[in-house]
Amino acid sequence: MKELSTLIPELRQIALDSGASELQHIPAGIVKTAAWVRFKCRYGCKAYGKHISCPPYSPTHEETEKVLMDYEHAALIEFVGLPKETAVDPRHLHHYIWDLSLVVHNTIYKLERHAFLSGYYKAFGFGAYPCSLCKTCLPEEGDIDFHTVKRLCRHQDRMRPAMEASGIDVYATVRAAGFELEVVTTFDETIKTFGLLLLD
């Protein structure tokens, strides 16, 4: 197993090469979960129930909180900027941020894999936004049993739940780590997006 002092710079370079702006080693204990977070998905997100990476398929905050107790180390990955797709109405947020979502998901997958192959067999990543690995996700395509839908996912090896979809309070977590994050109020503002990699 590699020392963290060696692994973290390697992970940071992979993140930067993949489109992230920063990767910071943090104690897993500062990752915050809260019961209210998934309410934002359930009552406010048009993608609710349409993606396997999101509620009701993603872990609850209780499950996530329990899993976090198994870890001492983590890394926060920051992505700054929004790949603009001018042909898409920004009110259709999932499609407007499609490219950004793909960058986040692919980067998290690469980081998790590198950490795993470096001896950190418990490595697990959380992305952001609804998964964009497929043009349409199985729940969008028809009425599929809750337990069957995960088994039929076309990207079981790569798909990871979003932080917010798993009950993680992203704002509280990234602020506790020393990052700045504010609510974006217009479509012209730069977006900061975060992913999380659990390490041990």
C-alpha cells in the first residue's frame, strides 16, 4: 500500500489532468450528512426518480453516515466552471450541465480506481448531479422494479451516487474543509462543483 503522502499528489495530478481544479486531502470526519438533504432532491429536482445515482435509489443519509464511520481519510475534488452548451435552455439543468456531469463522474471513477490499485481497497467515490453516462437512464425508460433497476444498470462499474443524493450536506462539508461555496443565483455565474473520494 502506498503512503498517503505519495498517493495524494498522484490523485491530485489525475484530478487536474481530468478537468478538476483542486483535490484536497481531508479527514473523513468532517463530511456532514443531514436528513433534509434528500428532501431537496425529492421536492425540487426534476430528475428525482429518473437516475439510479439519485434518490430513491441512492443511499440514505443514515446509510452514508454509517459508512463514513469506516473511514479516516477522504479527498474533496473541486471543479470550477461550467462547460456551456448554448443550444440547451439552462432551465433544463441536467442537459445544460451534461458535459460537466460527465467530467465529474469520469474523474471520480479514475480517482477511485487509482486509489484501489494503490492498495486502498475501501476507496469509494461520490460524484455530483444525476449520472450522465447514458443518454437516458433505465428509470426514465419504463417502470422497472426498484431492486432490479440497479442490477440492470449499463455502467455498474462506473456509476457512483452523487454526494447530495446520498444525504451529504455539500455546502457544510466543503466549507468545513476550507473551500468557499455560495449559492449560484444566475445562469451566468461560474459553478463550483465537488466530488468526494473516501480513502482507507
